[in-house]
Amino acid sequence: MDHMSPIERWLRGIALTAVVLFFMFPIFWIVLMSLQTNETILRSPPSMVFEPTFGNYVAIIAGRLDSNVASMGIAFMDNLWNSILLSVGSVAVALLLGVPAAYAFARHKFRGSEEVAFTLLSFRFAPPLLVLLPLSLYFQQIGLANTYLGLIWVYQLICLPLILWIVRGYFEDISPDLEHAYRIAGHSWLSTFRRIALPLAGPGIAAAGLLAFIFAWNNFIFALVLASADKQPVTVGALAFVTASGIQYGQIAAAIVLSIAPTLALALYAQRYLVEGLSLGAVKG
């Protein structure tokens, strides 16, 4: 039963509203900018009164830097598709490799296992510039330069350690007694992994996959160096909006709205998995 007084509930409501407005204001401002022309955005003093226009969205979807001038082409929608392909492909490969590896590290302790796990984690914190030069030379030799496959491989430096360490923690929170009981009933190790471990760790795997997707989506430096224009994601393609004639603020804002929409929708959908993941500790021990 809530024993808070009306004044306390009122103050809590004000505090929660202030927090929501604080974190949502940048998104709200970007959306407003995307509905204005460059002239309106740069007007001094700024004004909240303007005539909304979808010209910025039309321009970037049609592949033009200026909605009235078609000579300066951009490929934002191609960049958006590249981001989706690279992020989904990278997370899929990382889950395929990382989930079984996380289960092995959680259930089968062997000499040097912690050192191996920490080495894999260290790849996540290594400066990208440290590996870019040898990777670019190596990719040219084996034919992976400027390919989706090569970029997805490189993105494993981002996704795989993240999934490995997060999912390992979820597997460790699952009581081994459940799996032992299932194995005693005559089931194989693979069946136990598929029918017991994976379902129980499902929310944790989903949460790790979501975080890996966001990190892969936001990556900039790997695609900038290792990919040409036709393979670059939105993080690199956004550089096209900075031209010699000026910065297209309205179209940059529209591009930001379109580029964050997939990750925002995915995060909202996966909220329940994040909450369910917290309950995994209830079966520990």
C-alpha cells in the first residue's frame, strides 16, 4: 500500500517528469530541426514558431543534398541499408559464436580459462587504430578489403567480447542442478544446452544482442577506413552533409531521426527482455 502523502506524490511526479523531459529534450529538438529549413534553423534569434516541412526527409530519401537542386547526390538510404546489414550480420555471427563459448566458460572450468576469457574481453577495449593498419593490409591480401564479409568480421572485435562476457554471467546465474537433473534423465549435452540453458538465459542473450547491435550500429572508425562509399554505414555517410557550401543542418537532423529509429524501436521492443533478465538470479544455487 502506498503511504505517501498527496504532496509527496505530487513532488515525485514533478521529479519524474523533469527527468523524462531532460533526457527526451535532445530527441525532441532534433525532430524539430528536421522539420525546418536551413534558413529557419540559422535564424537569429531562434524561434519556436515555424512552418513545418518534410523537405529534408524527401531530399535525403531521394538522394539529394538540396531538395531543389538534384546535382549533389548522396546515398543516405544505401548507407542506412549498409548499417542494418552490417549490424544484423555482426550480431548474428557474434551470437552464433559467443553464446556457446559463454556457456563453455561458465560451465567448464579449465586451466587458463579466465586468461582466455580476459584476452577476448581485452579486444573490446583495444584502440581501433591499433589494428586498423595491419587489418587493412591483411584484408587486401586475402580479398576481404571493401566487402561486407570483411566488415562483419572486424565488427566481431566489438560484438563478440560483449556478448561473451554478458551471456557468461547469465549462464553462471542458472543453477547447474537443473541441467544435471535433465542429463540424468538420459538427455545429451547438446539437448540440455538447447532445452534448458538457452531458454533460461534467453532474456540475457536478447539484452546482450541488443547492446551489441547498438555498439555495431554506432561504430565509425572501422567502416571509415576499411570500406568505400558503397559499403559505408550511416555513421560515415553523414559526412556527406558537410559540404563546401555549408552544413545542411536540417538534413543532418532528418538523417539522425531516420538512423536512430531502428535502434530506438528495437530498444523499446526489447525492454521486457531486459526486465526478465533480472529474474535469472532467482534460480541461482
